[in-house]
Amino acid sequence: MALPYIIGSGLSALLGGITYRYYSHEKTELDESPINYSMIDSKMKEIVVSSNISPPLGVTFREKCTSIIKICNEMCGMKCSYDNSKRTRKKFGKYIKEYERIGIEGFIINHKKK
């Protein structure tokens, strides 16, 4: 009685392993070095744009805020803190949207202390 279940589970494990190896094979990437190029905005200001993919900030709002605080403090020279007030949440929401829209390099250029 148990023999068909043993054979069936063994066969499904074998097929699952083959399928896993097929879908998770190592992808070889070509030599893709990031491309940096300059653009001029409507105010005749030069903007450096890169093809690099920015690292993700996190999943939750709190993780994203922590990442933005770290970027602001270390790379931009701004002193940021999170005190969970409505004003601060709106400010960090704006920063997060900007980071996700233009990437880390553009974010740093826009918020670098002079």
C-alpha cells in the first residue's frame, strides 16, 4: 500500500530538483560596466546620469527611513533624525520617492551640503 506513495514522492522530488536547477541556473553577465553620461535640465544645469542600479532601501517604511538617514548622514553631510512626527514622516516620504525616482547618485547630488 505504501509503495505507490514512496514512488510518487520520490518522482516528484526528482522532478522538483530538475525544475529548480533549470530555473535557478547561474546567469552569466556580459561585461556591463556602468555608463555615466551628462544631461542638461530645463534650468541649464548639468546632471550626471548613470546606468547603475541603486541599492534598494528596504521593504518597510521604517527600513527605508533608516537607509535614507544613513545616506544623508554619511554621504550628503546632512544631519537627519526620525522622531515619528507627521512633518518628519512627510519629509522622509518625499526623500524616499525622490531616491526611488532618480537613484542614489542623483539623490546625493541634490542633497549634498555645500
